Amino acid sequence: LAANKAAGESMLHPSKYATNNIVGSINLINFCANYQINSFIFSSSAAVYGIPEYTPIDESHPVTPNNYYGYTKLMIESNLMWFSQLKGMNFAALRYFNAAGYDTKQRVLGLENNPQNLIPLVMETAIGKREKIHIFGNDYSTKDGTGVRDYIHVSDLASAHLETINYINREKKNLIINLGSGSGHSVLDIINKVQEVSGISIDYEFKERRRGDVDIVMASSELAKDLIKWETKFSDLNTIIRS
């Protein structure tokens, strides 16, 4: 769970991502192997797929990361495959799409420090912590010209981890699955929903596209539904933003 996770930052500071995401993960895997820990759940990412050749993206999609963050995740997936063959370690690589939202029962609280992702940045704008939100690109091939992403509520991710533990312990098999909602929302969809829920006007400004950003990224999570019997309960946009 402890990787650095900003794709844009990874292109500017790859050594930071190499040290934490690759070296740190391999150190942890080595210790697990040394102490005969035979089940390992890895927080992977949709970033392993790179620029989508088709959408929604399923697990058969080619893995060709177009940012260094995605490369670090793919490298650890590959390392886990080797350890599975050589050390008998069963692993799951859970390819998150865009994790978002907060515990709806407010049992887990606390603000993210220096967020890099869209929704917390919009929230900081809503509470006056930042003056405006920057939207990188308004000429994508989408309904409103802004990028579309698949958002998955953290509580749905948590339930997937529990089901994954049960699957690995029961089946003694490796698991590589997408975790996404299967629906897409644009940057302007997010801003509009925050305005609707909060009653606060959000100021925004269009900027040039960032290197590596793509038009639409959406998941197919049919394999997760089939193998671990997972269903999303909180990943509609209204619940994500209200939480």
C-alpha cells in the first residue's frame, strides 16, 4: 500500500519512485520470503496498461506503461510472478483505477497532505485552501473535452482486499484483477458534482495537457466479480463526493 503514486511526479523525479516503489517493495518481498510468508497482496494500478488500446480495459489488455509510476508497478508484479514460481508465494496484484472518497460512517478521518489527485484538489478549492483548480486540457475526445476517469470508492477497495485474502487462502492461486467501477466521469463532472453537493462555486482554469494523459480510462472488473464475487456499493459519483 505504501508506494508513491503521482504519475506526473514520477516523470520528474524517477529516482524517488525507483527507491520507494521498486527497491522498497523488493526489500519487503524478500523479507516475506525469508520468513515463509506465502501470501502477498500488492496494490497495483491501472497505470500498468498505459495508453488504452480499447476501453473498458480488461486484464487481457497489453501492459505498456507510459509513465514511470506505472512501470514501477508492473516491475513489482513481474517480481511477484518470479517469487511465486521460485518460492511458492501466492500473490494478488490488484490493479486499482482512481481510488476516491472517504468512509461514509466517518470512522476514518484525516486530510491527505499535498494531494496530487483531482478530487482532493477540488475539495481543497471548495474549502478555500487553494484559489482555483487547474484543468489540464479541454480538447480531449470526450463529451466536454476534459479527461474521463473511472473512480472507485475506498470502501469498495477495502472489501476487495478482504475477498482477495479469502480467495488466496482458499484457492492457493495467484490473482491479477482490475478494481474499478466500470463507469467514467470527466473532470468537469467532478467539479459540477462538488458544486452541487456543497453549494460552493469552484473556480477553475484550463491549462495545457500534461505529458502522458489520455482521453478515457475505464475499467472492466468482470473478472473480480467472477473470481472473488466482488460488487461495488459506494462507487457512484454522488456517494464518492458526499463522503
